Amino acid sequence: MKCKNTIVLDVEREYIKERDKVKQIMSKIPYRICLTSNGLTAITSKGYICLTTHFVDENWKLTSRILNFCWMKPPHTGVELESIVFDFLKQWGIDKRIFSITLDNASTNNTLQDILKSHLCVQRSLLCDGEFFHVRCCAHTLNLIVQDGLKVVDKVLHNIRESVKYVKSSDGRTLKFKECVSDIGINMSIGLRLDVTKRWNLTYLMLESAIRYKAFEILKVVDRSYKNCPFFEEWDKGEKMCQFLEPFYDITNMIFGSSYPTSNLYFMEIWKIQLIIEENFLNEDVILKTMALNMKEKFQKYSKEYSIVLAFGDILDPRLKVDFIMYCY
């Protein structure tokens, strides 16, 4: 058996070998490189930073590589983040080949991109003086927009969420719920899904699964400990919410795609979101109308910053061209 030190050395050698391999690949890239950076907090409350590159290689293949994933000591300010990201770029020798960086909408990221842009502009390494350098994460923006809409239905979501949580909290309750589902003649193939409150798309999947298995009323009869069964009106609202959110869910999945280009999808999908929101201003259902009005305010905040460079993707798409952009504007 290998001793601990030998294993550590083997891992380090493999890391250096893989790092050199990636460096060699990146040195041959004839085009500009795009970045995404994410900050993450573990359950231990430790902060981490991840830097990923996206580029088209010499064989015209769309490629992504995680360059760095490491612990970041406090403070997690925009100034500290910029210093770390710039050091990463220097280490990989790509600081003069960057085109853009995509970040979520945290205030620290605004500071990060401001300083990093200035840093790279001093080197004269950004195109158009960095006019197209900062790209806001479309999926994160969409999450913020929908979350504002979901605030209207907090109580309905609470009861459905607690119901799903109750069933999934033990094997015995799950088995009992399956029996209730079987009694009404439904095949439980997927099962209930519990959401993460900060991820609205997971809330949509939770709603979809809970509505599919209409057995909570039966569970309330056979299990006296179950207290959070939604009323009929709440299930009705949940169903309407599901229908309202479905196109947003489809758009999110499309934008999250990693095996195909998404720049030519950005403008059209943002435009679709605007249309869906506006169509619901006149919705007879008060809940959906209020959700749409809430979402409009957040949408307008971010739509003022339509990414011009991503609109170029539609111009270059032979199915759309300039006419489409003119029509949407």
C-alpha cells in the first residue's frame, strides 16, 4: 500500500500534468476567451471561488474549462475578488486575451468587473475599451424576476412545500403516500420533488410533481399527524402558477445549455419573457396579474441593460438577422 505522502505527491503530479495540458491547449487558441466567475458558500460557511473559461478551440469546437476552484479567505469584497481573478489570469497567461466576463448580480461582482476592466484596459488588452466586457448572468436575472413574482403566493407555496417535506421526511410516510396515490389509480413513476427556495426552477418542479399526485387529501384522512394539507383553492392556484411558470422554466433550461452556443438565443428569449409578463397584465386571475406586475418592475430594472454584444448573435443568425432585432426593439 502507498503511504499518505506518496498519494499526495501522485495527486500533485496529476494536477500539474493536467494543468500543463490545459495551458498548452489554451496557448493554441486563436480567438478571444470568455470567463465566468462564481462565488460559493459551503455548509461550513467557508467561501469558495470558481473561474471557468469558454472558448472556441482551433478545431472550432465549443469548449469550457474550470481553471481554478479554491477556498477564498475573508473578506469577500469586490476588491479582493478582483485581485484573485486577475492573479488567476496571469497564472494561466491569458490576461491579454480576454473578451468578456459573465457574473451574477451581486454588488461585489459589480465592483469586481469595474476594477478588472480598468486593470485590463491599462494593458490595452480589451476590445472597444471594455465596452462589451461585463455580461450579466441571464439565468440569475431571470431567477430574480420570477422570485419577485413568487412573493405573491408565499402562503400557497409554504403549504405545498411543507406537505412535500412531510412526506419525504421518512420512509414510512413516503410508503403511506405511495399507497394513497395507488388508491386513486395514478402510477407514481417520478415521485415528489422538494425545492430549494433560492432556485425558482426547482420550485416549479416541486409544484409540478405535487400537483400530479393528488393524494394529499387522502393522506390527511389516513395520517392524523399531517397538518399542512393545502385547501382546494390553494391547489387551484398552484396549478395556475405551474402553467404560468412553465415557459419561464423552458427558457431557463435553454439558457443553461452548455453543449451549444447560447449567445444567439439571449435576445429572443428575453423578448419572449417580456411578452409573457405583459400578456398577463390583463389576466382575469388576480394572483397571476399581481405576479406579472411584480415581475415587470424587476424586468424593467435589468432590461435597461440589454447586452448589445449578445444582440449581435441574432444579427449573425441567418434565421433572424437585423430585421428581427428591429422588430423586437
